[in-house]
Amino acid sequence: MVEIMSIKQVVKIGGSLFPEPAVELAKQLENTDSVIILGGGEFANFIRRYDSEMGFSDEANHWTAIDCMDIIAKLVNDKVESTKLAYSIDEVNEISDDGFTPIFIVSEFLKSEDPFECSWDVTSDSIAAYVAHTLNANLLIVTDVNGIYTQEPKEPGSTFISEIDATTMLTFQESSIDAMLPTLLLRYGTDCYVVNGKFPERVRSLIDDNVDDYNFDYTRIIGE
């Protein structure tokens, strides 16, 4: 494992937050020792839709969805002066050491590491978990809802869950994280937090030692 002490956390910003909330959150992560990974958002959803019609290969789906992550990463970086694009783990560290927030372009790194089977179960959440494990960093999954619910948040009877173990998450049919993430958290013996990125102050509160306002909903997934 590569240990890079300058990075404290991987912040995966869901593609559902693109464009405005994702850009604003990236700005707010300045000077937090974070590395940002962007989800593929609507770009990746288009591929899912086309796949349901055309039945593309698992490899084509997997790598084009990762290309979508790279596209959104480049677009967010274009709007934030405090970020720079990183194309390798070494560049993540160098950019952070230079006082900028790295936004990780993950495609080349994943091609060289090849840690996953090609599947729709593996999305940017699992990729962010793998990067966090590689960096020995904490993991925040930032999405457009407050955290994990017993079912879709808008469904009648849906209940918010503030803390849950990853083993229980394996039984969920659908949630705001991808299907592979609980397995990785158990494999790596690590926790992660799921938080609403529409409120950047909530994200800052979870990663900034000088901010201790936890008067909001978020979910801790326990992998240990």
C-alpha cells in the first residue's frame, strides 16, 4: 500500500450534484487535505440507458462510465481555481503539497491497477473506496440525499439510518451507494460517511477538526 500522509480523506462527489452543487463543494474543500473524485452523473446514466437497449459488453460499459467520471472531473476543475487535475497517485500528493485540491482523473490509474470486475455494481463509490484504501485515507460519499434510508427516501414509510454496519448493507436491494461498496468496506476494514453535498458546511463539519457542528443527518457505514 502506498502511504501518502498529506491526504486525509477522499471526497467522492456524486454526479447527481453536477454542476452547481459539485462546483461549490469543490471550492469549499480548499485547504482540507482532500482529494476529490467525481461521479459520472447523467453522462453515465445515458450509457446505462443505451446499454438496456443495445446490450453492450461489460467492458465497454465499465470503461465508458469511467470516462464519464473523467469528463465531469475536468468540467468541475475548469470552474474552481483552487483545484488541479491529478492523473496518478503521485500527482495527487504533489498537487496537495503545492496547496491545491487534487481532482483525480481515475481512468489511467484504474487501467494500470485493474482492481475490479467490469460490472454496473462497481461505480464511482467503489472506485473512491479503493483510492481511499490506497492512500490510507478516510472516505466520504457525498450525494444529493442526507444518507442511507430503509428504502427510497421519497417512498412512504422510508426511514433515515444514522449508523449501519456494512454487513447489513449487503442485504439492501437499493440505496444511495453502489452495490459493491459494502463489500469493499468489509474487505478493507474501514468506515465511510454518506452526507448531503447540497450543504457544503455539512461536509466541512465532518472533515475539519476546527468545526464540530454535527446537528444534521448523515450516515456512518461501519466496515470494521
